[in-house]
Amino acid sequence: MATLIDAKAGSQRPRHPEKANRPDAPSPRKPDWIRVRAPAGGVYEATRAIVRENKLVTVCEEAACPNIGECWSQRHATFMILGEVCTRACSFCNVATGKPSGLDAAEPQNVAKAVAAMGLAHVVVTSVDRDDLDDGGAQHFIETIAAIRAAAPTTTIEILTPDFLRKDGAVERVIDAKPDVFNHNLETVPRLYLSIRPGARYFHSLRLLEKVKDRDPQQFTKSGLMVGLGETKEEVMQVMDDLRSAGVDFLTIGQYLQPTRKHAALERYWTPDEFKALETIAYAKGFLMVSASPLTRSSHHAGEDFAKLKAARAAAA
Ligand code: SF4
């Protein structure tokens, strides 16, 4: 379980002040199929060193991702821009919440330097939610994309954005920066939004994905869901239909893992066979690519998956 105190901040600041007084929600015992590789080894350490040297934040660490040992050992990290404190308080998420500090103007260049130093063929850039900024952080995304294009012209770029709720014109500007993949996660089924993603709106997120496809049909769109929060299979299938109506190309589905006892309760572990069944159903509904397994995360194997996505589009043409 991740810590409740933000040790990185060098203080006793609670990482999730809004969750501190919530009752504990114990998780069921982890099944055998949730096995992760312990972080270690030369390449893992080299990735860590590049992240530290460039003073970067990764969602791999901030979200306590179970795949960090595997990904960092393959020089794959997902950079988190716009700081490390989020203005939302989603009940599933381990990213620290509170009032963020000002933007780091050097961050786009530092991300680009790290991408070039790591020799990445494909990079995923995500961010915290910044409701406090007039544009929700759109300009910072745009500058980061431009800096990566300049420093590493052959690297393909995937962005995993917040929802830019009530930030008129922001999404359009980010689409026009032309990332190769535009990812925005729906995270869960609409019935659970109020308890799991209280600051977000299901149909706004869906409309965002549709807007990307309307404005730039060549841009790949991607979205992800967690299961294990109490949703039914039928509800997941309805979300698949909604995403296909919005023209989304790539769906990821993974098991929710509870970061601490103060986070949303983990209702149950879906079995590997159930994930396989979801994958089959999603392909039948017309997604170009589907990744569904207990440890699937939206940025897991993103580079390999991008190559498969392009091949799937070419085959379907
Ligand atoms: S799956 Fe994504 S967030 Fe997790 S370690 Fe890999 S790159 Fe980082």
C-alpha cells in the first residue's frame, strides 16, 4: 500500500487530505494472478537517474503503478507534467491532491531532453488536473509536444490528458498540436462517477474523445477503464458502445488496485478469463485495438501497442 504522508514533499503533509477522515475500506486478498516484478537492475536504475537528473515527475511513481519494475527495466516511463499535485480528488487515484504551485517553465524542455536521452521510439505524457489554470494546462501540453518534436523528431507522442472541463477552446488547441495518440480515460462506468470521479462528468469526457476524432480523424484516440469498483459486465459493455459511437480506436481495461485503505473500496478481482472475454467483446464491437488484462494500464506497452494500432488501421483500410 502506498503511504498517506507525502514524504517526497519533505513534510508531514497528508498526500490525500480529503481522504484522511474516510473510514478504512479493506481490500480482498490479492489473487495469484496479480504478480509484479520488483523494481531492480541496471536499466531500471538508469531510467530512474534520467528522471531524477531532469527533475521530472512520472505517473509510474506517483500512481504507485504495479508495472514500474517491468517498464523502467525497458526504459519506458510515463512523464507527468504540470506538477505533482492534482486539483481533483478522485477516490481511486494515488496522485497527491491539494493546491498546486506555479508551473515549471523548463518542464517541456526537460521532458524533451529525457526523451532524447532515453532514445524513446514512443513516449507517453500525462498530467495532473489543473482546474486552477485558465487553460487547464493546455499550453503546457502544446509546448511539451513541440519540444519533443524538436529534440526527438522520430519519437511518436501519446498524450493522456485531463478532461479540460469548463476550459473553453483548450481541447481544440491540444488536438491542433497533433500528438500521434490522444488518450483520455473514462476510468469507470457512468453510475460510479459520483463516488469515483466526482469532479468529472461522464458525457463531457466522452464528448472530448469524439471532438478529437471530429477535428482530426487521423489522430488515434484511446481510452481506458478500471474494473473491480462494483461495475457490472453489462455496464462495461455499454461504455464500450459509447466509446465506439465516439469513434475511439483503442480501449484498455485493467484491474483497479486500491492504493491505500482510504481509497475507494476494491469490490472484487476480475479473473484473467473475464478480461479475455471483455477483450473478445470489445473487438467484436469494432475497436482497432484492445488491451484487457489484470495489469493493463493505459501506458503499459504503449510503444508496441502503437505499432500494432497503425498496422490494424492499415489492414482495415
Ligand atoms: S504501465 Fe505506465 S504508469 Fe505503469 S510503470 Fe509502465 S509506463 Fe509507468
